[in-house]
Amino acid sequence: MRRAILAVFLTLTIVATPITGSAAAAPGLNFSSEKAPNPTFVEDELVVGSHDRSEMSDALEYYNDSGEVATLPATVNQSQDTPVGVRFDQIDAERYGLFPRIDGETGNSANWTVASDWTTSSGASSSMSVTDADADGVDKLELAATVASSETATATYADNVSITSDPNKRVMFGVLNVDTLASGSTVEVRAVDGDGDYRYAEVNASANASADDVIANSTGNGYVFSERLSNLPLAGSGDGTFDSIQQVDIVASDADATVTLAGLDLDTKSDEDLAEIQRNTDGDTELEATTITDYYEGGVANLTALDTLGPMYDDAVVNDLHVYDVQYQFSDLSDSEEYSTEFSSADDYNYPQKLELYADMSVPTAIDLQHGSLTMEFEQGLVESRYVVAEVATGVDSSEEFGNFTDEDGTYSSVTDSFGSQGTTATFVASASADTNYRVHLVVLLQDEEASTLQDMSAVGPTGASGGGFFASIWGKVAGLLGSVLVAVGLKRKVGGS
């Protein structure tokens, strides 16, 4: 008898223990099943205003309006080749402003970002200006040249620049925007030695953008150039030997041009990884994941992952982080007041069971978030006839109880006509708005085995509703199992006499 009681106790413990797993989510459904209803807001592109990599790791983290780190209740579609994007001129990275690395008592005492440290010169009918152009949280300088045909205009940074060892081994690094580039204009970035020889890279509309000595061949933002000086052309009026770096010249020739510098360096001897992007590296039609040290394409660089950003960006602030295909799913809800799921008998529909689902769904807003286009979609896991109720109400006060919602509180609109064949995607709301509450109401007809699969047992308690009445619930099953064991024990005692 003691053994029998022990067996009953162990059985009850096993059965009553909550079943948990990665497929189970807060709303109490097994979302690993394709039949689980999961209404979802899909956003084409989210822009996070400030992503501080020293405090954040997830692309969906942001600063809320109280200045605290928060995370959006959403997921990013990881089937994308490039789920995030950055513009390199919008990254506040220490490396961008270190040159020429003159140490002072409180750190770097001189750097190229001070406009007054630059000097200018030009032909008689031309001019060059250097002005502060800080933007996106990044120190920047604008160099604007008005240049007559056959003349040049030059901006020079020479204070504290003196590299006398291994000048040809140094790497020219620049992050810049090409704001204007008149027809026939070229802009050269020159590393100049003491007697007038120089190595240079250029912005030239007639050049091949991927060539070693070309920074860019059109206007655009976020270009990154990185090339060892020994690989760049040698020119100038000196002795023909490039034997030091004594100044940096930026020279516009023959027509007007404006560039904005966000990063400049000629001191290091190695390239640094920027990030991993998709790039055509062998001339065929296929793109391959490639870790780059330059970015001649310009514009937003779409990355294979945020954590592929190179070491120079470990503590950087990425301004305007682009995040693609963001999904705010019903399964992401965590507040029990935001949803209701109930399984019950569906005799009135001549079906074994039904699931009635309510959800209050909205996309959060914040000063630091810029939302793109939003749609509410639904992956149709069952045939159309199984969804006997499918409706959405817009702008509902979330304090209104699900079952007591009336036309005075808002109006449901049926979305049943959006359904197609099983496995297709229905559109519940074609153009949704962030920070607006959408109340979804679904009634789904289920076979017994489907209901069993969809139920997340960790969310069902003594008062939880499930199809088939009490004996179909976990506690009913426990009671049934207990009765079976006790009956078996009684029979054993009667037959065996023990």
C-alpha cells in the first residue's frame, strides 16, 4: 500500500509539474506550432536615434524618454542577410578624431577637428573655407571650395604633424561625405612630406570607385577610405622620395566641391575592420559576406550583424541605427492584462474545441525611435473556415475589459475577407500607426489534438479553461489518473489478498 501511495504521489508530481520550454510564451500558447495564432506588426525599417555600444548589445535597445536603456518588445527577422545598417559618418568613435595624437596632461591636446588649426590658400579666382559642421553627435569639418577652371583651392592641416619613421607604411584613413562635386572637379587628400612630394587619394566622378586610390566617384555620405600610402600615387615638386609626413592637404581642382570630414588619420600602420557587409568580391552576380576595411559604396552600410562592427567601434555611439524587418508579435506580450486566451468546447460550431483570443497590441514610441511603415499581418496556419471570428478595433482604451467591449468604446472591423489559403499571410491592418492600441479578437475552431498542441501547460492552473471540460484540463487528468491508480491498488488488494 505504501508503494502504491508513493507511486500516486510521484505520478501527481510529474503530471502537475509545469511544462516549460522555449516554444512557450507569455500568452500561454505553443508558438512553435504553425497553427498558433500570432498577429504581428511588421515594420520595414526602424531607426534608433542613439545606440551606445558601451551600454547596449541588442539592436532593439534604445534610450527611453527618461534616459534609461529599454528594449522594444519585438524581434528582428534573422533570416535576412543584412538585418541592420549604419552610416559610418554618423558613428561617434574615438578613433575618428585622434590624429595627430599629441598627448597632453588631460589627453589628446590637438586633433584635426579644430577648424581654426587649418589654413587655406587658393588661386586668384578661387577660395576655400573650413568650418565646424558637427552633426549626428560626431565632430565634423566642412571644407567648401569655390574653384575656377584650371585653378585649385587648398586646406592644410600642419600643426603638430610630423611623422618621420616609415611614412610609406602608414595608412591613410578617412571618413567623409561628398556634399557637392561639380562637373570636372576633383578633390585630393594628400599626405605631404617636407620638400613637396606627396601621396594622394582622390574624389573623382570619372574614376573607378573600387580603385585603391579612389575615395569616391560621386556625391554621397558615409564613405570610408583606408589604404597604405605605399599603394597610392606619388606626385609633387620635391626630390621624388616620400620620406616623411609633415602636413595634410585637401585640394579641390578645376571646379567647385564641398566635402565634410568625420574621420581622418595618417598615423597607424594597419587597416582596421569596419564591419561585415554583402559585397561582390569576384565579379560574378553573387554577393558574399565580406569583412571590409573601406566603404566606397557610400550611404547606409547594411551589415550581416551588429556585432560584426570592428574593434574601433566597441565603445562607440551609433547614431541612427537602422533595423530592418522588425516584428512586434502577439507572442512577445508579457503583461497578462494585454491578452486573453481561452480554450473551450465548440459544440455550437459542431467542432470539438475552440480558442478565443483577445489581444491589445501597440508599437511603442519614444523620442529616440523613428518608425517606418507598419502593417499588422497574420500567418494563416489553418484553412479559412476555421477562423469563425476575426476582427480588429482601433484606438481602444486598453483598460476596457475584453468581454465588455461595446460599440461605445470603439468599433470592431471584420478582417475575415483578408484570409486566403492555408499558409498564406493575411493583412489585418494595411497601414498601422505606432502608439495606437489595436484590439484583436479571434475565435478559432480546433481539433482535440490541435488544441492539445497549442496549449502551454505552464500557463494552465486549476481555474484555467480548456476544451472538453474539467477532465480535459490538467487537473482533470490528474484526478482521472489518481482514480485509476487507486482502483488498480484496490483490485490488487482484492485479488491478491495483500
